[in-house]
Amino acid sequence: MVPASVFTGGSAKISALDPTNRATKNGLLSKLPASELAALLELSAYMDCDLRDVFYASGAKIKNVYFPLTGMISLVTELKDGTSLESMTVGCEGFAGLSLFHGVPTARTMAMCQIKGGFLRLPAESFTNLLLEAPQLSLLLHRYSQFSLDAVAQSAACNSMHLIEQRCARWLLISSDAVDSLEFGLTHEFLSQMLAVRRPGVTVAIGQLEKAKLIGTRYGKITILDKAALERSACECYRTVKDRRKELLS
């Protein structure tokens, strides 16, 4: 990682965090008692990130953890042949830097910005010190850790068993929930990389969803037109993960 005032992607703008309701856009932070939230905000900075900005690389030392506010992070597993596959999405329900929470200072996956937006950045040392004085934050992150295990396990099963169209629908729904919006930026190329399928297959699947008037696409953006119908087109994995999120994080 580069110095704290500069971001690896080169496009982030870092500033002092506005200590109003901006931080509470993150589900974990919104559940903190006022004293713990205030302590966390004092140590944090707000940053705007663009698509493909890298927060940290696989195997690199984690220098910061990140709480998405309006953007989304993809945790990406990279194979030796150059293939990349998304392991998990991290949106406004969670944070990136889980291995550090478990006492492991290096990243196990690459973390990159999948949907541009705002993020809260907390230095690693400040994060680990804060955990000693913030019992509610520690409890919430333990529950988020369990949710992450459940989500990754479900994703592995989904990638092995379900059709591309079902997986596309699931991913679009998860992304919509992650940024709390029915519209977000996305390219077919990036989606194919995240799902580890060929781009033509993704193009066909997106076309089928668009033909059914479940989504609209324009200028690299996806708009969900009928979320209930899109849920019916998705595999069971979306509902399973959503239920686990409600159980563990609500």
C-alpha cells in the first residue's frame, strides 16, 4: 500500500469524515453505541473510490480496513493461471479486512471496488486497538465473520450448481442490496470476471433478464425494474444469504 494520503487506485479523495449520519449508512456502524461510534470516527477518514480501485492485494499486509457506505467491494480469489473469481461482495452491511480481525495481518483475497461510492477507512493499528475498548464493535464483527463464512459457502455451491442466468440475477440482487440502490454501474466484462464465465454467456443472460423487463441496461449501468420478479429468476442462494444476513446482522 502507498502512504495514507494516497490511494492505490489513484482516484480516491480522502478527507476528514463528516461526523453526521454518513457513517450510519453502514449497517455495522449504525448499530454501535454513540461512544464507540464517536471513537471510531475520530480515527477514520472518508474516501470516494472508483470502479477497479484496489484496497489491498492478496498476500499483502493489511494497512487499513474499509467500511462501505455507498459503494461495494468485491473480495476476489486469484488463481495461478490468471483466472479471477469473486468470493464475496461487501456492501453497506459489512466491512473488508476480516483476516485482521482474526489476528492475521495479511490479506487472503484481493479487495477491489466493484461499485464506486463512499467508504470509511480505518488504519489497521487503530482498528486493532479500538477492538480492545469497543465490546459492541467486537461482537458485531464476530457475527459478521459468521455471516461471511455462510455467504462464501453458499457462493461456492451456487457457482457449481446453478445456471448463469440464475447466478446473474443473484449477483445483481446482492449488489443492489449492498449499495441500497436499484441502479449501479456494471459492465458485462467485469461481471463475467466476477462469475468466472465467458463474457458471451453473461451477455446472453443479461439480455434474457432485460427482455423479460426485469432490468434495464444503459451506458454501463444496470437498473433493476422489477426486483420481486428478479428474485423469482434467481436461484435459492440469494434468499438463503439474505435470510442469514437478517438472522445474524439485524
